[in-house]
Amino acid sequence: MKKIIVVAGLIAFSQAASAHTGLLPTGGFSHGFQHPFLGLDHFLVMLGLGLWASSQSRLLARQALGVFLLFMTIGALFGLTGFGFAYVETGILVSLLLVGVALSFPIVPAITAIKLRQTLVPKLQLGNPVSEAPASRSGKLELPAPNSQAGAWELALTKSLNLIAARGNEAGFYGKVIILTSVAAFASMHGLAHGGEMPVDASAYAYIAGIVSATAVLYGSGLALGLAARHVNATGLLRVYGTLTGLVGAWLLFA
């Protein structure tokens, strides 16, 4: 397995380290579709983003894909018009580093009140058996009556769970905004790089369509591989991929 990874890496470096230097063909849908697979930076980022999404909620996974494709397309269109950014290549390499960090050091999702209710509330015994508190439509646990059998302990526990849920939802919202904003920024960098190397002719838009299609394929492949790895308890491979991606980004950035 290690030999396969090393050989694949050498093959990728042989042509893809210069993915945005104009050496690859840039005409039509087929060339656009090939580009993300031949460009090491785009390949690693999109496959890694899919692997990362496999540990997130379905909603966030779909949002990340949609944001990346949208802003990459916008960036490509700006690049096609001649718009440039001096640090576009640096932004792309930083995206490699961040994807590597996200996979190498996964953040454990925050425990919500619903999860705590499912695991703790039915099992805890505080003096008397704790009855399972019903949830309201808002997602909060209904506070038990002060004179109920559960008593003051269940009242305090329920209030604590509601507080944890409120803090978790607030942190989750801002965390999602930061994640999607970062995805949009780096997608724009990838799009600018692609758009800046395209000739202004009728095949340019077909080329963009090819890049967007291949990007979606890479993301979906990463998502499927990540789910498969988690199914067979091989999540360590995701960390290996993240570490290699981060090292490649650092090597290209500081070389």
C-alpha cells in the first residue's frame, strides 16, 4: 500500500506540480474535464474536501460542494475577463494546507442536547429513576413540573441540556459560516487560476463546464471513499491522506 501511494505521488508530481503554468491543454469540455485530474493541487483539494465532508452532516456536505462549484465558476469567469490576483497560487497552496489539517486533526462534533437526551437521560439515576423528558417542537427539552417524581435533579439536568444545546447551536452556526467562507475564498482562487489560463474563444465556456463537472466527480469520489473508510473503521487512512496533502502544500509553498 505504501509503495502504491509513493508511486502515485511521483506520477502526480511529474506533471501536476505545474498545473497552472499553461502547460496543459485549455480547449473544450474534454480538456477542462481532464484538468482537475492532472493538476495535483486541484485533485488533492477536491478529493480531500470530499473525504472531510464524509464526517459532516449531509446538509453541510451539500453546502460545501455547492459553494465550491459556484465560487470556482465565478472565479473562472473573472479570470477569463483578465482579472488577476497576485497571490492566487499562494491561496491555492494554502488551501492544500488547510485541507490537510482538517483531515489530520478532525474536530469532534459538539454534543447536542438531543444526543445527551438519547444517551444520558434514560440511564441516569439521581435518587429516583429519571424519566425521559419530552422534547418540544423547538428542539428543547420540556422542563418537568417542580413537584414531579423526577424532582429537582431532573429539572437541573434538563436546564443544563438546554443550555448546552443553545451554546452548541450558536457555535455551530458561526463555525459553519467560517467553513463555507473559507471554501468560497479558496474556490475563487482555483477558479481564477483556471480562468486566467484559458483562451478567450467559444471553447472557453465548455472548458469551464468540464472543470466544474470533474470537480463534482472528485468531490463525490472523496465523499464515497470517506464513507467507505468509516464503514470499515479505516479512518486512519483519511489522516494519512491529510498529512500527505498538508506536506505537499507546504513543499510547494516553501520550495
